[in-house]
Amino acid sequence: MKKRPHIHLLLYFAAIIFVIMLITAFVMICLAFAMYHFGFLPDHKNNNPLIPIVLLLFISVIIGTVISFFVAGKILQPITGFGEVSAEVAKGNFSIRIADSSKIPEIQEFISNFNLMVRELGSIETLRDDFVSNISHEFKTPIAAIEGYVTLLQDSTLSDNERTEYTQMVIESARQLSTLSGNILSLSKLDNQEVLLQKKPFRLDEQIREAILLLENEWGEKNLDLQVDLTKLTYTGDANLLLLVWRNLIENAVKFTPDGGTISVLLYSENSDICVKIADTGCGMSPEVCQHVFDKFYQADTARMTSGNGLGLALVQRIVELHNGSVTVISEPLKGTAFTVQLMSVFC
């Protein structure tokens, strides 16, 4: 037999209705007695006129209580089922939902909010699983590479060139592991940070120019054509964090642009906002990739062939969000990619 733990709630609701109706009936009886005592009701010699009134009141109370019991079942059905649903959610079942069948606006809002909460919890659970899976993969790759090349280095028959090559691969893998750990720590810190503490005014155009110069070796080796147009602008924010934004975006543009390609870096003012646009003539991205490009550890297939750990753009987005700004991407396969960072000219 199916248990019905919510029967107590229905009985409680019906009991409240019963008590209210009983009190109302008692008041009505007292009022009738008072009216009869003071002569407001006609006096019948053979029949007491209060008897039918009392009977009618008690019958009304009983009928009203029965009706209220069934009506309560309809009204309280979503709430009574909430206990069972919440117990499933507590067990980690985020696929369960409350049926939205109530016609009462307040209960409909309650159901909608609860179902939305469960969906968000399910999304967080999925993201957590993906995070653990991705971080395990990202750590495993350089560690396995280091182990493999160190094993090869133990071979005494290696030539000097081979030994140098394997040693360099160990260094690169160790550097990749160090960068990954640093990015994870930075992203974790920023995810738990809501307010920027180190804000100061600085020349934004000079900072972007500095980021370009820091990457001169990378874009110089590929003989890229850099088209730079930076309006002289002063911005108040965290200079160290924003430098990471420009370095990540420009480095990505260099990475995915073929030799002899073009990268444009623009800084301009639009209405009351400051805009930085970094565009390239690289391989571009499909709409599906663009939808996930800011996700942690997400990498498209083309990016898997190059160095990276899928955290750079997640860092970019979080830093821009901390400055109350936004970052968007427009891309098309084989036609290049353009990232636009929009910041308020006055940031408090």
C-alpha cells in the first residue's frame, strides 16, 4: 500500500476549516438565542424555532468540512508532493520535476522557481563532472609526457641531439604543467572574488601596446602583419588583471593565424563605453565552438594540436566580468575571429 505522508497536512487544513466553521456556527447560535430571548424571533407554542437553525448550522459545518478536505487536496497537491521531490533532489536526482498543473499563480510561481533551481543544480553537477574529467586529462597529459621522455633519457645509447631534444620536451611539458596549475589557481581565486581591490587609473592604450610587444617573438616568427589603432584612453581598474586579458586574446590570435596573416588591434570609445577589438584572419570557429569558447577547459579539435589548456578565455571572461564589462566573439570558419571587450568608461 502506498504511503501518504501528506494526509496529515490535509487533515490539518480540514481541521482548521472545521474549527473556523464551528466557531462561526457557535456565534450564530448565540446570536439566534439572543434574538429569541429578546423577542426578535416569533414565539411558537409547540415548536422551538432554534432547533432547525442549530441542525442547519451543524449540517453546514459537516458538509463544509468534507468539501474543504477535497478542495485542500487539489490546492495543496503541489506542496504535499514537494517533500518527496525534495528528498529525491537531496539524493542527487536532478532530473525530477514537479508537475506544473496548478491554476493558482502563487503556486505556479513556486513550482517554476523550484524546477528552475533543480535544472540549475543539474547543470552545476554536469559542469563539476566535466571539470573533474577535464582537469584529470589536462594534468595526465604533461605528466605522462614527462614520464615517457625521462624514461627515454635513461637510454645510454642516445645521441647528444636526441638527448637534447628529449630534455627540451621534458622542459616544455613541465612548463605546460606549471602554466596549467597557475591558471587553475588564478581562475579559482577570481571565481570566489566579487570586488576588485587594486583599482587605479592607467593608460589603456599603453598597456595594450605593452602586451603586443611582450608577444613580439611569437608574431614576429610567423611574419604576421599587425594593424594597431589605439585611441589615447585612461581607464580605472586592475591593471595586472587586464594585462592578462590582452595577452590571452592577442596570443590566441597569433596562435590560430597562419604565417603571413593579419591581426588587427583596435581601441576606441563608443558612446559611453570603451571597446577593444582583436581580430585575426585565422582558421575561425564554427557557431557550435563559439557557444562554448569561454567554458573552462573547452578546446576545439583544432586547438588540441597546439599548446593550451582551455582556461585562457575563461580567465578573460571572468576578469572582464569583474570590471562590469562584457566580452563577445564573432567568428566564421576559414574567415577569422574577432573578440570585442566592452568596458564602461567610468568604472567604480
